Amino acid sequence: PPFSSRLIQLAMPAEGPPKVAWAAASVGMETCETGAAGGAGSSRRVLDVCATALLSALLVLSPGIFCLLALAVLWKGEVNLWLHALFMVLLLHVMCCPCCPLCCRRCRGGADAASCPVRWLEGRKWVVAVSHLLGWLAFVLFFACLFHSDLTTPTLRAEYDASLPVAVIGAGASGLASSWVLAKGGRSVTVFESLGDIGGHSLSYVDVSDGRNLTIDLGFIFNNAAAPAYVSYKSFGKHFGRTLVSTALNTSGYFDGEYWDNTGDPDRFDLPLREEVRRFMDHVDSPESTLRYLAPMGWWLWYHGFSDRFRRLCLDSTMSVLFVTKMGLDKQSAQGVLNYFRIADGFTHLRYDVPKVQYSPGGSQFMWKDVVRDMESTGRAQVRVNSRVAEVEKEDGLWTVTLADGTKYGGFGDVVLACPSNVAAKIVRNRPLQALIVSQIDYIAANVTLHKDHLATVGSNFRQASDDVLYFVSDDHLTGKIGRIFGDVRSDLLLTVHGQGQEAVKIDPAKTLWKTTWSHHYFSMWELVVARKFVPMFNNGGGLHYAGDWVYGVGHNDAIKSGVHAACAVGVPETPPDGASDPLYSDLIRATCRLPS
């Protein structure tokens, strides 16, 4: 009889209703009967091999995918929990289904001998066992290799076509650092900036009220003062004659009707809270631990018995100042958070010790304007403001940049995407897998307002704060006395970040001097893994280079470093054609890129 008729006969026993057979049986599982024609038998063998290979592939891949989904739930700032749970249940089903019938048959002493799928699996029990083992082993080895390898640092490209121009998307710290190195290295560069001015989050404001001439920063406000930290940013500042002034992140918090700060006499606060601060600082001073690097902060705090009160009053307030958002703190690396409080190379404190940060009294944006003038003086760089990029596409081996108004600029050998990851994912064409990975970096929008409305922000809730307190954090806002932060003790300027997941603070429009909406990424463990371990697998491939602080972490220095790395991957000489660019140029190359052997 025909092959399809034989399958129907197999599924229809002489007595009783038809039994449900696996779908795989219809595409080549061994039947309970023999004697088929030679051609049909050959087809069954081919389909049987395909079914076995498919089963093996599913069992090898499922553990890794399952673990990645579990890590996303554990490490990521925001996830669709129901969707992740659905996929994890399906993967568990895939991993367990081949094993369950075999176990059940063994428990029943082989009573299920008439079942064709079980007999088919019985003949492939070693395939099932080995595939499971290989799947788990492959994930463990893959994870270990990722954790212990440096994939982010590129090698300085020694062979390149210097006649091909380079496009840089974004004129923030990352894009301008990359453009300066490229232009000083002899490459032709065009920078496309969507806004009307350069600098990105390196935005400065000059207060001339009451006869003042005070320059403040509104985005990148401070850097780490420790000698081994923020080397790239400090090198740029030194080269362009910028000074840095030491200060401290003197922070206060107000949550659930309770006030706390890290500046004054700690004995003002009750013993349980002081004891938790002491225990936390004991962990800060202890040796680093690999397990703590892999543990999310929320789980670590719970495991060590820290209260929600301590977390909100002390950690939410101090960490909000560092990252301009409270979102995602629970998903940050526990060891990473502890390191921010170290005396030698940390950023902040729970008990005041020494100034750990610096600000630039001249304004970081004005330093970058000096950088632009310097690179434009080479005749090889041009900056196009008000030029929003709509798409980037490779055509005939070269890159074309299309603006929102339809204008096209083509012929670029390389493109540096010095923009937020969610923007990069949208504008690059024909690279869907890369876009999916890059879009794993989550952002949250916030209102940023420069104003003088003390009552709406730092009024009655913070009456206990002394004049030394500079930052004020509550449920619905983060406010800094930005004029005082930049050295003017008479200034009443305030900078407030608000509207992140809550209703925006109602600030008096008559007292508002400037406002905008900025996005900040969460900086969770999941984002760090994606940015530092998965993005480098395709970064710099085909002349497309991802840059921005999100590529390495967060902040001014990581933005600069990612831009210099992109320039190294594009291709520049180890030393600049003109000596005036040194020592900055050579220091940046040698400090941040691998030199070819």
C-alpha cells in the first residue's frame, strides 16, 4: 500500500478509538511493522535521520536559550515577565518531553511496548542523553569564556584606505572624541548631529544674573577624581587647558516621611540605620568576589538582611545621583555597586570621608567646542548640525547616510554610530539580528529642568539639610544645587530630574530658566553583558562601529573611550601626522586600543 496508507494503518488498531501519535511519526519515525518497499524504506531512513538530527539540535540549544532567558529575568531592569515565562515553559517542555516517556516506561516495567514513539526514543536514548549533556556543557563553557575574555578592546587597524571618508552619527562626547582622533590621524570625517549644537549631554549653561558669569554643566556634571579613573576625559581637559576642581557627592534622601543624608553627624540617625550603614561599609572594604559580580544588588541586599528602609534612604539616594535614575538599581552588579563606595577609587559615600569627584568650572561643552575648532582646523572634518539621520545603509560596498529630509550622503568607507543604542537599532538597515541585540539596552526618559523654585523641590522635606548638602533625592525627583556644586555659594540655581515613572514635578514656569527631555539607560547587569560581551561579536564588522557610553558602561569617560576605540577600528596611524596633537593623540591610542604586533 502507499506510504500514507501504511501510516494510517499504524495509527488505527483493530479495537478501540484511534491513538494519537507524535507528529514526528508522520515524517519518518520507525513504524512497528516492517516489509515496506525499498524506496519507501529509504525515504523513512532519510526522514528518520532528519528527525534525530532535529531532536538533537533542539536538546543542545534549549539549555543555553533557557538560561539566557532566566538571566534576563534575574539581571535585566525591565522585562515582559509573562512572555519570558511562556518561552521558558516551552523550552522546559522541549527538554523534558523526550525523557518523560522513557522514564515512565521504565517505571511501568516496559508495559508501553506498543507505543511507536516510545520505541523510537528508546532506540535513541543515548542521543537524548548526550545532547542534553552537550547543551548544558556548551552553555557553561560559553558563559565562562564570555566572563573571562576581553572582547571590547579593538586592535589598531594598520591597513586601511585613507582616501575613504568616515561618517560619524552624533556630536556628543563619543562622536567628537572619535572624530578628533580620525581627523588628526589624517582621515576625512563628516559628523551628523540632529540638534542645533554639539556636545550631547555635555551641555553647559552660563548664568549672568546679578552680575554673575557662572558656567555650569547640565548633563555630564562630575568625573571620578581617582588617578586611574577617567583618564581619557582628564587627558582631553589637560590638552585643551581645562582645570578640574575636587568636590563630593553630599547627598540627602527623603522617603516615606523620613530624612537622611551622608554628610553631617551620623549620630543624628537611629541606631538600626547606623548599624546597617556600618555593615554595608564592611562589605565595601572586603575583597572583591566573583559571586558578587554575578549577583544582582536586590538579591544581595535581601540575602544579607538589609532593610528596605536602608535601601531607599541610603542607596536609592546616593546611586540616583550617580546614574540620574533610581530605575534598575536592584539589577546592578552587587560588587559593582559596592565599588562605588570605596575610599581609594570610588565615587560616593555613606559617611563622608574625602572628596571623590571633580567638576569642570569652564563647562564641558566649551571644551568640546575647542575640540571641534581644533579638528576643523585640519581641513579634514566638518560638523553638520540640525541633520537628523533617518537611515544608514551599505550599498555597493560603501555606506550611505540618509537624513530625515531625504538628503543622501554616500561614499563612506566606515560609519561610527555615536548615538544611543535605541537610535542605532532603528537607523541601520538590513542588520536585524544586530538591531535586536542592540535594542536590549533599555532607556527611560526624564524631564530635566533648570530653575529657582526651591519650594517645589528642596523645600520643607529637606529642612534638616545643612549647607554642605548639594543633592536632594525623593520619590519623584532628584535635585542638585547646581550653582553651589559649581562653586558659587551665593547661587540659587537648581537642576531637577523628574518625571521618571512618576508624574512630573510642578515647577513654577516663571522660575524656569531652561528645560528639556533626556533619556538615560538603566545600566543593569543584563545591559552590561549585552554591551560588553555580545555587541563586540559584531561591532566594527563591515565598517559599522557602535560607540557611546552604553557600549562600555556609563558616563563621560566611557563615552570618550568608545569613540577612540571606534577610531582605532576604522584605521588611523599610531602617531599623528602633526606633533601638535601629541601627547593627547598617542596617549589615547596607546591607553585604549591594542597595538598591532
